Amino acid sequence: MNICVVGTGYVGLVTGAVFADLGNDVTCVDRDKAKIDSLKRGIMPIYEPGLEEMVKRNVDDGRLSFSTKLEEAVRRSEIIFIAVGTPPKANGETDLSAVEEVALGIARALDRYKVIVNKSTVPVGTGDLVREIIDRNKRRQIDFDVVSNPEFLREGSAIEDTLRPDRIVIGAPTQHVAMTLLELYAPLERPMIITDVHSAEMIKYASNAFLATKISFINAVANLCEQAGADVTHVIKGMGMDARIGPSFLQAGLGYGGSCFPKDTDSLIHTAAKLDYDFKLLRAVVTINRERSQRFVQIIQNALSPLSDKVIAVLGLAFKPNTDDMRDAKSLEVISDLVKAGATVRAYDPVAVANAKPLLPPGIVYTHSAYEAAEGADGLAIVTEWNEFRFLNMERVKQAMRRPIIFDGRNIYEPERIRRLGFAYHSIGRRPVVPS
Ligand code: NAD
């Protein structure tokens, strides 16, 4: 099939590469000329395991190309995926201007029947909006259909998630249109759910809001554990073994960040308000999440106050491991609070430093390794749980530090082991431990 994917970010580029790998002819379009020029030279705009190889293979085989010319690419294609950004406005509402702009471009290029598929995360009713824009602006009386096909990939495992999703949701106006998408996805041999457009749009938000709720719930329990002298990691084990609950997304820590959960929870609250429903539960989820980083910095302050003459090594800047994405990363909140309190910050991340620098306050020392970050530090704060931090030579870390204190915002270490290595150790939802 000839496919056009508009937006070459995490979702669009991965989707385009995977569809090409399945044997389709794919044009990936973006309005960002620099991005398209880099992609044409084989340089990936994002870090995503396996992506570069997959893109190269398909470009070499002539199935994948890149362009800034939306209308040309639309004319060549039978199916057009919209995968542009849908950032939040200041009031939490979703900014749909990029989606609207693409819909307008599609309308202008419409020269025969096409299926327009919305992969961007958009509030319920956006499919209708896209249909209206195309209808109003198309130049000839040509039929088309609008489908909702929300994306569930996770950054850091985006290729794997796109090749093996838990489910593929297809919200289509008719069974016949749904079949087009069914056929496209058939080679993946994954479960597919066919529904109407509104329900598909809602499935995406309800899923993300539910996962965010799980995270905030366990973080609230972690707060209780700290007061009650219980260990949240044991509580999680005991809860997660209940098949009705399950262990995933039950990790106490600094809370959720990234380009999806914060904006999608805010957006659903906003949609609910527009529909005259006060989504109190979700508002509480957001509030609990906002308090996480302040609480963490407070733990650091309680242990090291005043911070004005202290050096804090921060390990991990990306919003989660295996990505260089800094959108709504907890490191931004933690570091700016530390800097506000007067601390000197030495920061390390395996891949996100370049993206982090413009977003963080001046004066931060960026290092090339965790050991270098630890040099002369009064405290080591784990903010993102990159795997390499689990396997550090802790003896070397201790020798580098001025004072051996670890603040683990992601509970990556076992307290007793760290205590035996001679560190004071503060983590989430567990008693602090000090060396004997
Ligand atoms: P992104 O910011 O990484 O990429 C969006 C791309 O769209 C950018 O390259 C931008 O230049 C391009 N773009 C914007 N307006 C355009 C226009 N008018 N014409 C052509 N290109 C345009 O975004 P992303 O992370 O890939 O997310 C895309 C959508 O998918 C969002 O709605 C997001 O909520 C959703 N989503 C993201 C993820 C994720 O993990 N990143 C997961 C699931 C769903």
C-alpha cells in the first residue's frame, strides 16, 4: 500500500519505518526541514533502540522516503496517518493546531478516495473536526473517511511496541473502512479492536489516565509507608501478585513525566469539564504526581540542610530510561528546586544531556559518567532509573563522593546492600538506612 505518515517524531517515524518494513511504500512528511534533511542523510532526530537500522534498511530498499511536501505525499498515498504533536495549552486543553493544519493540507491535495487515520492523541470529537475541515476545504467532490487509530508505543521500546502491541485499536465509521486498516496491520498478527471513532479516541485517554492513576495511587501508598514504617516495595509485591491488580505501573518513585501522561491526564480533565463532569479522581492523581519532586527535594534538604554549600550529583535526566526525551522530565523539577535551594548540581545522563541543557538552569556541571558526577558530591540523587545505574561500582562511587549519601527517587537499590557498602540511603516509601 502507498502510505503517507505526517509528523516524523517518536510516533510518526517509528510507524513509518515499521510500515515500510512490512513491505509498504511509505513517505514520512514533516514541516521541520532540518529534521527531514537529517533523515535524508541517515541521521535520526531521536534516540530509539533499533530505529536507525530499520530506517536505513528500508531507505536502501526504496520503500521509505522523507519529504516536507505534504500535498505531493498525500496525492501519492491511499492511507494518510496524522502523527503530529498535540501539546497542551496553558489551561490543560489539547492544542490541535498541528492536526488542523495537516487536515487542511490533506483537503487541498485530495484527488481520489483516501483514508485519513488519526494516530496523534486527540480529544474525543477530533475525528469529526478533521472530517469537517477536509469537507469544507476540499477542492473537488471526493469521498474520504476518517479513522482513529491511537498509538500506545512507549519511548525506549517504540519499535518493539509497534511490532508487538498488546492491541491495535481501530475506530472507523464503517466495517468496510475498518477492513483497510485491518489488512494493513494483519502481518503483525496482533489482537485488534474495531470500534467507532469516539470510543477509540476515548480508549487512548482512558488507558493513559488509568496508568497514571496506578502510579499516583502507589505513590500515595508510599507516603503512608514512610509514616507507618512499612516497605512499599514489599507492599507492591504483595499487591501485584493479585491477578486483578497486576504488577505493572506499580512502582513508587518520583511519579510520571514525559510527553504523554501529564498532558493526557490534563486533557481528559479538561474534556470532562467541557462535558460537565468534574473528574475529581483524575484531578487528585495529577496533584499527587505534582507533589512528588518537591517531596524528594525535601528529603534531600532534611538530610543535608542547608543546601547552599552542598554539591548534589544527579543521575538521570531523561523522563525515563532508554530515551533522550526531556518533555516533562522529573529531573527538570528536581534540579531547579535544588538550584533554588542553593545547591551545586553535577548531572549525568547516558543520552539526554544535549536535550536537557537548554531546559535546565545555568551553572550545572554536566559530566560524562556517573562516577564523574559523584566527584566531591555531598549527595547522589537517582532521578531516572537507567539500567547502568543499577550496576555501578559502588565502592568507586563512595570514594568519589565527599559524603556517601544516596537519595534514590526510583528505588533501584536494595537498602541493606547499600547500607553494608557504607552509604546512608534514602529511598521512596521505605525507611532510610544509615551505615552502622
Ligand atoms: P513529536 O513532537 O516527537 O513529533 C511530532 C512531529 O510532528 C514533529 O517532528 C513536528 O515537526 C511535526 N509536525 C508538527 N506540525 C506539523 C505539520 N503541520 N505538518 C507536518 N509535521 C508537523 O511527537 P510524538 O511524541 O511523536 O507524538 C505525536 C503524537 O502521538 C502526539 O499526539 C502524542 O500525544 C502521541 N503519542 C506519543 C507517544 C510517545 O511516546 N511519544 C505515544 C503515544 C502517542
